[in-house]
Amino acid sequence: MKKDNWSHPPHFSQVALLIDGENGPASAAAAILIRASEWGEVALRRVYGDWSSPQMRSWREVVTQHGMRAVHQHLPKKNAADIALTVDAIDLFHQGFRRFCLVSGDSDYVPLVLWLMEHGCLVAVIGHKDVPLALRQACSVFVPSEQLNPPTKSSALIPGASPVVSTQGMPREPTRRQRGRKKRARFPSPSVFPETERKP
């Protein structure tokens, strides 16, 4: 059978979540996974940094809990994690990934983001609200980490499972009496996440 030249690459609809652990908040790990899942199945989750450094201490308890892979960079160069993340992103592109979620506020990633955008990728960046304008404008979607919804206890993530969206603000389950009524109550569609900032 002749192969369709217009078929999508193998990981076209999946998301590669790449986190710069030295510039990303470990406390928001669960919320980051929930937000990243809006763009597709988060099939790959990696956190980059020098794991022997005290700066990465907060991430050590998080990676196992959320099924993330710790990518260790022990080189003395300050931007060793940046280089490793960039090389992996290019490699993942050639493996077929077309959706990337980058967690960082470092402007050193601007060339990578622009390269991925030029090659038809969706690139979402999650970072603090004061990230350089060049990084905000380069990506498809920018999400300030301050706007991430903290997950509730009931929305804890299980490695390998789909993220559970917080039910805060959603309609409650109708009572037995309400279910017996002929006229069903109509509930407004809740807004689970705050509006995402997009470049003009």
C-alpha cells in the first residue's frame, strides 16, 4: 500500500513538556501539567537542571510524583541546562513532535522558539509575568505562571493518567429530588482556566 505523503508525523497531536528547572516554579508543577494538557496529550515530561545543586531541591520531590523525567546537567557552564533542552527540542521535532510547552522565563530560548514556530509548531511558553518581551512575542501562546490555577486535593495527578481538572466553580451533581423533575436545570458553562494571553 502506498504511503500517504500528507500523513501527520507520529507524535503530531502529542505535547512535549520541557521545563527549565532553574527558571520554573516546582510548586506549580501540577498546574503546569493541567494547562499543558489543553494542547494535547502530554506524552513527554522533562525537567532540566543541575540536580546536585540546592537550587533544584524543590524539584526533587515533584518529578516522581508527577511522572516527570529528571535530566541532569553537571557541566560548570551556567547555560548547560538551556543547551540540553534546546538540543532535545530539535531532536523531538525530528521525531515528529509538533506541540511544545516550554516552562521558563529565560530569553535565551527565543531562537529555539522562533525556529520551532518557523517549522509550523505550536509553542506555548509558561513563565513569570515579567519575562522578556521577545520571548512573549515569539511563541504561539504565553501563559503567566501567576495565572495558573492551583489544583485542589481532589485533582492530584497520578503518573500515566490524564490530568484531573479542578471542579471549583462547576455545577454540583443534582440531588435525587432534582433528577426526578421533568424540567432539567440548565447550568452555565464554567470557565475553568483564566483567559490565556496571546500575542496581538
